[in-house]
Amino acid sequence: MSCSPSKTFLYRCAFALVSLSLLAVQLPAQERNFRSVTFYKINPGRVGDFQAGVKEYNAVLAKANYDKPYSMWVSQTGDREYALVSYHAKLAELDLLRSDDPKLKNQQADLTRIGARINQCAQESRRSVGEVDKDLSLPPSKEMLKMVSVLRIHLHPDKVDEYLALVKSELMPAIKKSGTKTYAVVRTR
């Protein structure tokens, strides 16, 4: 697959936390091995509208005492893109805001309206769902990270086992030795 300069950041990204548009909740002790990342590429001139919509959305969730953790990140390289990241214990939880959630019964109309406004700010969006490989990852950090680096690798199907063995035997010992606090290998599903 070829990679144009504007798309490079999709494969190697640095994301910084968007502090104004974040529901900062620590992950509970429950194992959350499924990660959902929704990427939003925002229309030029609509970034302020997008951020205001996310802030309003978070305010509605906070008022409802919504307790499902997620974070919003913004790319620091390439095109401006936001990433909504959430972790789940079961695949059935992948709908971040399920309409049958009793905590959100009274807020559903507001959330739908605000969500539509947020989506109108985006040129495009796409979602990636993956499962954390616990054998090739360090335990999640207890503190909220300020920045993350993302490397996305597309492997030929007959090279997956060889790559995973290499990560386990060569990369993981180096990661542990380096003192890295958080490291995760996530296989897209």
C-alpha cells in the first residue's frame, strides 16, 4: 500500500490530549481488552464548532453521571484529525452511547442532536476496533498520558506469526528495559 505525505500520519502518529474536550475518567479495574478508535477529519474552519460540540456533549454526559471512560486526542502531525478512544470489556459494549443505557434515558435527544452537529463538522470519519494482545503489551498506565505515538502496520497474512514472534523475542525485552510506562499491541478485528 502506498502512502502519500498527507496520509503518513495514519501509519505513524503522535497524538496530544485535547484537554478542553475530554471526559477524563480513569479506567476501572475491570479488564477492558477491546479498543475502539474513531478518527474524525475535520472540515477546515469547523474545528471550533467541533470542539464546542464535544465540550457540550461531555457536559451532558457529566450531568447524567455517565461512567464509561473515553478520551479524545488530536494529531500533532499531518492533517488535523481527532481520535475518540474507548476501551471495552465486551464487544457488545462498542456502542459508546447505547440508546438502551438507563443513565442516558433523559439525555438521549440532546446527545443525538449534539452528535449530529459534531458529525457535520467532519469531512470523514472511520472506526477501528481491535483487541489488546496482553502477552505483547505492558499494563495500562494509572495516569492519563499527555501524548502517545501510534505505529500502524499492515502485515501480509502469512507473516503475522513471524512478526508477533519477533515482537515477543526482540521488541518487548527492549521496551521493558527502556523504562517505557505504557506500550500496547492491538490487533485490528
